[in-house]
Amino acid sequence: MCTALTLKTKDGYNLFGRNMDLSYSFNQAVTLLPRNYEYKDRVTQTMKKTKYAILGMAAIIDNYPAFADGFNEKGLGCAGLNFPGYSYLEEKSVPGKNNLAPYDLIIWILSNFETVDEVSKELENVELVAVPINENTPLPTLHWIVADKYGKSIVIEKTKENLKVYKNPIGVLTNSPTFDWHLTNLNEYMHITPTQPQNIKWTDKELKPLGVGVGTKGLPGGFTGADRFVRIAYLKSKLPETEDLMSGISQFFHILNNVAMPKGSVLDNGKDDITLYTSCMCQQKGIYYYTTYKNNGISAVDMNKENLDAKEIKRFEYLDNLHITYQN
């Protein structure tokens, strides 16, 4: 289970990121993939090169950078979120199509394109094929959100029907069901408001709100994909436009914290499903900010301080120990 978010600040910065909700660590770390880095296409077994440098959270599996989320030097971001019960992959390559393994989709998008419009056009010729990284790594059940620094966003879903690309007017994503279902489901919550109701006269009794926040009565509070989608969409829609980048980053983490999963809230096969980390990428500045379950302090990696033409992948220490600033 995961939640993705986009946000724009008043001074023109676009933020993109997600909660990664898992019951286990996948040896993740912020990872920089330089330009012209060669990687093996999992379907064709041919070597490909990255056009643009990529920075994001990834695991290295058999020398392959498997990105969970990230963005490139042009400000285009992409994240994969769990899509159980609906995800479908072709068993064999489809003739005449650009056949990609699901693990390859993020790196293909981020290494080749600058904008959502460019990605949407090329996706018309893409099929996703059931080719794993190796025999020990299961195939993922994912759908993807893509967002650029101009504020455009799409959702990519491969179901039994076909590969679908949805325009994402609200800039959020969670998990199953399909994205179009989530958009329709928002109609059920049109009455939710941050405004307090007025006192009313009912028979001969005056009714008063029982505390603050009565306008949000009925907002779903569970951790299902449907509940989190409604909550994150509501919070984003009611947030006043943030004045600057720093306040935007702060608000970004606050919103995602509202749908974060603490230990004990959800069990997956007897294990705690927790928000392993939260990411926030400034798409104009090329900075990847993140917090972890154990470390609420924000860590950051700036791709523009690195050599984007380096020959090797660079991994940054995953800062997962709580940092406390003492004031006396």
C-alpha cells in the first residue's frame, strides 16, 4: 500500500513524492544513475543507455537499479504503487510493440523523456510483459503515476483489458481499485468541508457542533487505498497555496503523514505494514528529500551537486536513525 502526491508552491516550484508502505525493507537507498549509464533490457536482453540522469529510491538487484520512485534531471518524476487484484502482464512479447518488463518502466520513462506529454505519446506503443529481474524476485503488481515540473500528471495502469493512460487532474494516487473508480468515488464526499456548521434549532432544542472539525464528519479514516485516496485528495484540495518552497516541503510531509501507517495499524501476513519512508522531490531544483519510519528529520540529496556524467551508480546512505536537535 502506498500514497503519491503532487503539489505546487506559489513561487513556482513543483513537488512530487510518495509514502512507501511495506512490511519489510528492500535494501532501499537514494540512488543516482548518471547519463549514458548502460543497463540490460529485461525483455530483449539488449543493453540500453540512459539519456538523462536519474535520482530516486532504489534497490540494486543483480547490478540492476530497481527504482521505486525517482525523477530525472529535467524534472520528470515517476513512482510505482501497489495495484493488487487488477495488475496484469502479458505472458509473451507482443509483436510490433515496445515490450517492457514492469521493473523497467520507471527507468525507461525517466531516462528518455522530459514531459508527461512525451511519455503519453510513446505509451501508445508500449506493452508490459511478465519478465522478472531474476528467478528469486517476484513480479510486481503495480500501477504508476508520472508528473512533470509543469504540473501535468498521468496514471498508467495495465489490466486485462489493455494498457490505459489516465489524465490525473488531482495529482494523487493510492492503490486498487482502478484510477477511474477512485475519481468517481470522490463524488460520495462532496459534502466534506473544513467549515464549521452553524448552530441550528431542532424542535425546541438548539444544536451546537460538538467540537472543531464537524464539517469533516464522514471523511474515511481507514488505511485502504480507497480511504487514503479520498483523504489525500481532500487535504490537497483544501490546502491554501503555499508561499514558498520550504513551506511547501513542510506541507507536503504533513499531508502524507495524515495517511502514513504506524506499527500495529495494519498487519500483512502477521507483519506490521508501515510507512517505510516518505519522499518529496523538488522537480525544478533536482533535490530528493525523504524521511524514514525511524527518522522524522528530513534528509536531502541534490543531484546538481553530483557528476551527472559519472561512469558508475552512486548510492547514498539511508539515514534511518532518529536525529534529535538539542537546544540546551
